[in-house]
Amino acid sequence: MDKLRLGIIGLGGQGRLYADRLQRGLIENAVLTAVWNRSEEGREWARKNLGTGVTVYENLDLMLGSGGIDAVIICVPHFLHPEFAIKAFENGLHVLLEKPAGVTASSVEEMNEVAAKSGKTFALLWNLRAWPVYRKLKAFLVSGELGGIRRVMWITTNWYRTQYYYDSGSWRATWRGEGGGVLVNQCSHNLDMLQYLAGMPESVHAFCRYGVHRDIEVENDVTAYFTFPNGAVGSFIASTYEFPGTNRLEISGENGKVVLEDGRLVFFKSSVNETAFNETNSSLYEMPVATPVELKPENDEREDCVVLIQNFANAVLKGEELLCPGTEGVNEVRLCNAIQLSDWTGRAVDPIKMDTEEYDRLLRERIEISKKI
């Protein structure tokens, strides 16, 4: 296979963006050959904008079984992600899935099983994993220079959304349409990155508020506390109504603290390992000296979506390692589900061992009283 023939499922904002980047030739060794959209409006947009080389399908099954594509990019509502990915795998196609992997851990685990049996390449569009600054931070943590992680703190209140945004689609900010609010829609990026950098916590205790200063059903204010298997602790704060917002990530370790804010990554390097200092110190108030060292990422001017689609194509064609393996998507979904379940039940939840049946039942109860879309 010299070129990867791609089909796009869903032509909302993201689907149209990816179609444009493919049509402009920004992805080497990949070509857009087919698209499908549920509504005629999206299909008409494709006919006007994508040219004669792209087949516009009215029937998804026909596209999946056409033989004219090798892989699909799936850009449909969150609840449908596992269902559509499973359809693609069962038709022998590689899958690049828009985030999140799904809404419930149970549905994502089912999708992962089908993906594994298919033997096809499976990746997710986690934008932050393509950002040079996060790739630099990941490499820094893997190097061990920070030492054992002791605390993770992420304040991400810069996801500002107005009522106009929520009213722009009947599915937005509803249990029936999204299965959640800031956690499912916006912070899936942050939750994926948090577990990618620090690992999965073993306990989550969370507090959510619903429709704060907005007429919506779902959570738009979240505070969560974590404990990790190595004894580290963490906190995560998110909102969509606060302005001006903050996006600050701190990770503290034995050898100092690394801070990411406003695109700048700084390591406050301790003059001595804190564990060793504590064992030998004989002064009441003495402490190690911290020296700030800026960690500069390699320059990559490509859009994050171009990086991820290119990586996916290279993985299929050349065996390149995936930046965002699809099966890892369940970690973020489990973390999101655990935060919601903790708030709903008032107890701490282990995201790995959580009762997915309980979560699914409580989510269904909310969907049943959610507004129609």
C-alpha cells in the first residue's frame, strides 16, 4: 500500500477540518476518498467542497464495505464512538477516532476487544499528545530527573463557554446528548494527559456542580482529589464559566517541581534530593535551594491534527509507533466516570476497579429525565 485511502464519518466541525487538511495535501501518503454524513446538509457541503475524487455516501454501511477505503476517521457524537468504531473494525478497516473514546468505560472496553481481535491500527485524536510542550514534559518525566512524583495539581478553568455556545446545539450540555459536561466534552483532553503523565490514580473523591451560572443540565464545575499507588496525591479543578480562566499544571517530585503555564515549561530544580535532605538536615527552618530551568520543546509548527493524522498514516503504512494508541482511551473514560460516580454517590472511587454497571445505571437515570434532542 503506497497511499492510505481515508474515509471520514461525520462532517461536523471536526470532520470538515480533517477533510480540508487532507484535501490540501498536508498529510503525506494519505488521500481522502470517501465521506459519510447523516444529514443531507453535510453531504451537500461535501459535494460542493471536496471535489469529484471523493465519493459522498448516503449509506454508511455501503461506504464501509465499498473497498474504496483502508481506514476511517470517526467524528460523530460521543455516545456513538464505540458503535461506529466497531462497525469499521468488523469491515476490516483501520480506525482513527475523535476524542473521547466513548462515554462509558463498559462500551469502550467492548470496542477495545473488537479492535484487538481485528488486528487493525487503532488511534485516538488526543490533541495535547501532539503538542511539543507536552511531549517535552512526558520525556522529562520518563527521564527520572524529577524523581518520584509526590503531587499533581491541575487548574484548568480556561474552558470558558457562554449560554450561546450551549444553545447552538440541542445535544450540547445534556445527559442524553453528551453524557456529561466539562469532564466529557472539554476536559477529556486534560484527563487523558494527566493519566498519561502521572499514571492512573487508585482513588478519586470528587465534587461537581451542575449548571452554575448557565442554564444546562450537566457539570460545569469540578473539583477532584486523587491518590496514586506510590502515595502521591493530586487535585484537578475545572470549569467553563470562570473568566479569566487559569491553565496551570504542577507536578512535584523528590528533586523539585515542574510547572506548565502559558505555554512555558519550567523545572524548579532542587539543589539536593528532598528525601536525602530531610534525613541529614539539622536546622529548624533550612530548605533546599530551587533553581528555575526552562525546558524548551522542539519546534513543530504543524497543527496538532496534522501531526496525529500523519502519525496514524505512518503507523498503518510503515509501522510507526502511535502517539495515541486507541486502547489507551479507556483510561481517560474510566477517570471521567470515576469523578462523576464519586460525586453521585458521595464516596471515593477506584477508577480501575469501579463498578461500571453502577455507573451505567446512574447515567441512564439521568438520561431518562434529560431533555429531548
